[in-house]
Amino acid sequence: MTETSQRATIGKGTIDVAGYVSTDEFFGSPYVDVDEQRPEPIPHRYVHGGFADTATRWAFWFPADGQYRGRILQPLEGAHGGHENAFGNDVMADFLGGLRMCARLGGAMVESNQGHIGDDLDPRGGDDPTLYGHRASAETARLAKFVAAQVYGEAPHHSYVWGGSGGGRRSPLCLENAPDAWDGALPFMGGGPIVEHGSTEKIEGAQVMSFATMFNCQRLLGEKTDEIADAMAPGGHGDPFVGLTNHQREELASLYRQGFPRGDEYMIGKPLGQMWLWTSMATSLLEQDPAYFEDFWTKPGYVGFDQPDLVKPDILSARATVTNVLTALDVLADPRFLEPRHQNFRMLVAVFSSLGDPSLPMVVELEGLGDTGYRLGSSVTVLTGAATGRRLYCGAHADDIFYCDGVGDANLLRFTDVRPGDEVQVDNRDFLAFHYFARHHLMTDPQFDSLRVDDRAVYPQHPVPRQSAQCGTDL
């Protein structure tokens, strides 16, 4: 069935979206390209489609087992979004809830890709944060009510939007900007700058700086994070600084002062999705503030110049050869990654691949890196072959096997067209500089007061970067 089709006849009765008129004129006519009955995880009718002339895609799950009681529940994927089936798989459902939970609460489950495919922008919408922050989700909710009335014989009486992390900051945006679409919102792990209602500016997010400090602690503390986690867990002795060097103490203290919660120290050494922030933002950060990544290594006032011994042993800059290209399915079937030391790598590949296509080549095995250097966060730039010029960033690794992500086409293609024998350049100097980003990009938030004296920044300053338009606007 073609993308522009407005009727689908698969399943019980025909879903007719030809009569739907979008409230937001940006969105073209809706179309349905899948309409079928599915038995798992519970019996339901699955309807998938999108809006013409946009990158917005949506998916509706209508329970067919009698649990539906007139509600629409719309989860928002975290990070930037970009996938309309994020909660339609067991991985995300086990973490945050999915169709079983929605049905138990009397609801049909509704998702959109929040206006963009993967980590790419809508070709027409461009850099407009309102599209990704709330408008695509709102038009999807309105259409879901229109379709639900056909499936169940009457429109739902209540609808709710919810999400965590990126979805946690966008769900309040949805409610305050489109009260006709939802009756309530449940955000968690969200937040962001608070401004007057109606802002259309991209956000300045403190998590960019705080995540950078956490990544630095991960590098500096290494296996000591396990001891720190034990110390701060219930029954532990409660002193996280025992046995640390001066610089380790400084950076861990800075992380705490920026608001890192006591008792969650295990996340420093085994973060889940936080590395996504670097892989998705590295290109933008380098474009917005190239001077910082140069100054860090060349000017007084920066660790890379003043105290190179704190970073030099970890520098990795090497040409390597691709020996194997792997999909997520390959990784999950490979017994090498069942070793306990590769548990976090395997889990991250499973989680991120569950959002999209697990058959997409996301992982490369490399030869020639040597035994030194810090792998995590490194850029991987393809030097030869059909994918020459593509740059991705290491979000997790098992020795010299790198899971990588990027932005735009790099996110959508990953290692497509990369072949064994192709050569890549692996370089982590930008990521090492990013580790000290918080010192040099102070926001007015009190969490950064420890890096000021008498309202004067201790370290040389650079403009605070703006996050991607896909994060939405200020709250």
C-alpha cells in the first residue's frame, strides 16, 4: 500500500482517515500503511501510518481483549525521540511500561516519532523546536481519538501523555501547548529551563555540562566506582572519597555539587542512555563552539594545557582497519558478549537497537588501535570505501568492538556500506575536552555556583550551547 493511501482494509472493518482535518496546518492528510490484528503481547489491533508531506509517523495499539475503558495513553520516547514503535517492544515495555500497562489502565497506546525519523530533522520543519517538542505529538493524539472512535464506536473520554528524560521534559510542553489533545501529563526525570509560556527558542540544558562531568568521573574513577557505590549504598560507610586521588576527589565533588544524587553512584560506572547525549550532540557542540575544543589543548586555564598529565595517558588517535561489521542481532547472538565484563555493552546495544531496526549495522570490530587510549566517546571517521567521510561516535565498546551513533544521516545509516578492510580514524581528543565542559560553560543555575567566586567564573568561559531542536523548547 502506498504512503499516500488514506484507506486500509486489513483487519476488522476499514479505518477511514480521509475525513480527518488536521488542526495544525503543517500536517498533510493522514495515511494508513498497516492495519492488522496482532496476538502479542496481548490481542490488539495495530494501526500505523503518518502525515503526508512530513516526517511524522505514528502507531496506535488498540486492545481487543476487553480491557479498553475509553482512554488514550501516549508515551513519549526519551532522548530526542524519533521512533514511533519505541514502546512496542519488550525491552522498553519492561523498563518503562508498554501495551500491557496501558491496557491494564484502560487505555489504547499511542505513539509518534515526535516529528522526525531517527535523529534527523523533518525536511520541511527544519530547525523548529515547536514541531518536535509538542506539535507532532499533539496532531497524533487528535488523530488517535478520531481513529479510536471508529475502532470502538465512540471517541475516548480522556487522554494522557507521559514520558521520562527527553519525554519527561516534552510531556509538559505537550499539555501546556495543546490542552485540547490531552487531559493530563505524567513527566519523570525531565526538567529544563523555565520561561514564559510560548517560547520558541531551543533550550540551554544543564544536563550537557553535568553529564560531561559524570563522564569524566567515569574515566577517572574506573573500577573504583564499584567501591564508591558500595560505600554509598544502604549499610555502606558513607564516605565516597576514601582512597581517591586529589583530582578524582575534585571531579567527584564537582559532580555532587551539580546535583548528582547520593546512592546512584553505580550509574557513574555503568550509565544507560547518557552516552547518547554525546553521540548525538558532539557534531553540534563542535560547530557551536569550535574554539573551546581548540583552547582546551592550547591555552592557559584549561586542563589539557595546564595539566596534560591528567588527560594525556588516555589520548587515542589512531588509524584502524575494520575487520567485521555487526548488527545488534549479531551482537546479541554472539557468545563473546555474554562475559560479565561486556554486560553493559550488550545491554546498551539491546536497548538502543530496540528503538529502530536491529538489522542495521551499528557495530564495528577494529584492528590496529593498540593497547592504550580511552575508547568511549571516540569519533570514528570512515577514511576509505563507500562510506568515506561518515563520522560516528563510540557510545559503548567491548575492547575494540565499538557500538556507534551520530546525528542526521550518520544516525540513520550507521555502518551501512562499511566493509571489512575499510580504514577509519579513531580520535577521542574532543571527548576528553568535553569532560571538563562544565568548568567553561556556566549557566546561571545554582548548581554551578561552586564554579564561581563572588559571581565571577573561576575558569575561562564560552557561550552555553543550545540543544537540538528535537529537544523542544523551554518549559
